[in-house]
Amino acid sequence: MDSIKQAVELARATENMPRQGERAPGLSAGVRPGSVDARTREVRLNSAHLESSRIVAHGASIEHGRYYDMLRTQVLQEMDKKSWQFLAVTSPTAACGKTVTACNLALSIARLPERLVLLVDLDLRKPAVAKYLGLGDTGGILSVLEGASPSSEIIQANIGPNSLLVLPGSVSSSGSSEWMASQTMSTLLQTIKRDFRSRIVIFDMPPILLGDDVISILPRMDAALLVAGVGTTSVSDIKECQKHLQRTPVVRVVLNKATESADSYYGYY
């Protein structure tokens, strides 16, 4: 919990700053371009769309992408050390930049040789991964939970020589809390763990404090990454999150949206 304690202190220092705009189962594991499972839909990502959505970690030459590469290295070192596979990316409240962080982290990992990653949109209340990546309309994970074939909803997203697998969301679900706690979700996670055991699996989760969705599924995650936002996240928000994360290892806390004083405030703890 040291990382959360440090975040509390940093949030206290930045709490009064003005608000800023957000900145920045059934497939074979190990699929790469040129060796695609017949049931996987391929999509070529558009770099201009990604960058307009603050997704900047798809190329090593993009300036702000280096922050996500630093985060990638720290997160992977911690997860490899503990043989963890499932990483939940969440935030205290909305508008902290958790989906931007999840997408950038996944794309940064995908650039590493011999590293494979699956990005899953588990924000059933407000799925946004498909929008940020430019994947278009898809049935997504809700269709899987409702009985569709998982293989028909997995997308191989390619950009340059790199690729990642994505299980996106589509429409929001009013019964998200019930889905999160369901046996159907438990079975899906077990299937993902089995069929994608060679991949790091990043789950874009809902905000912790906006319902019980995250609380109900955290026990099934190996670790969490908490995204706080300057001008968005308060000290009390972080302290409240700490209560819910007592039993879940927090690999890092990301302080996001500190665009005017990047050297002083943008960092990982």
C-alpha cells in the first residue's frame, strides 16, 4: 500500500489545481500477423485516430509514449516476479484517464519482442476501448456473456509490425453489477486464463467508487493499477479506494492529466 500512501500525499498537493482535459474463449494464444486464427477478425489501427484519442504508445518515436514505456517496464517486472497474469486498470472516479492508460499500456507491451497481450474492456457501464482504438461497432464482451461465441468477438488489432488481441465492449449494460458477480463472468475469466496463459491480460475496469462492479471482481484479479487524475481525484477518493484494495496488490498508482508541470507531477508510484 506504499504506492497509495504516496498518491495521497501527491493528491493533497495537487487537489486544488484547476481541472484539465484528459491527456495524456476459444482462440489460440500467441497469434501474430501472418499467423492468424481463422476465427479472429483483424483490424488495422489508424495512427492518426489513435493519437487524436491520446493513444501514443504504439510507436517508439512518439514523445509522450516514453512515459507508458516506463510504466510498462515497471509493471511487467512486478508481474513477472510474482507470475501474475491479470491486471485490473481502474480509477477512483470517472474522467481520470484509466481507459487511455489501459490502451497505451497494452500497445506499449505489444511492441516488446516475445511479449503477448490481451486487452479486455470490462467497463460494462461505459465501454470505451473500441472508441479509443477505432475498432468500430462490435458485439464485444456483453455478447459473449449473453451466449455468443467468444472467438467471434476477439479482434486482432495490428499497427505496424505489432499486434495485440482485444475483447472490446460495445453498448453499456444496466445489469453490469450482476454480470460482474455472475458465474458466467467467473467462467469467462477462467477460460481467458487457460486459453491466453502466454499473455498478459489487461482489464479496463469501471471506476471503483461508482458502484460495486470492481469490488465484486477484484478477488479474481492478480493485481491492480490505479489511475488518479489531477484536478479530478481528491485525497478522500484515494483513501476510500485504499479500503477496497486492501487485499489486491497495487503494482503502481499513475497520476494522470498533469500536463502543465509534467516533470513535477507526472509519474508512477
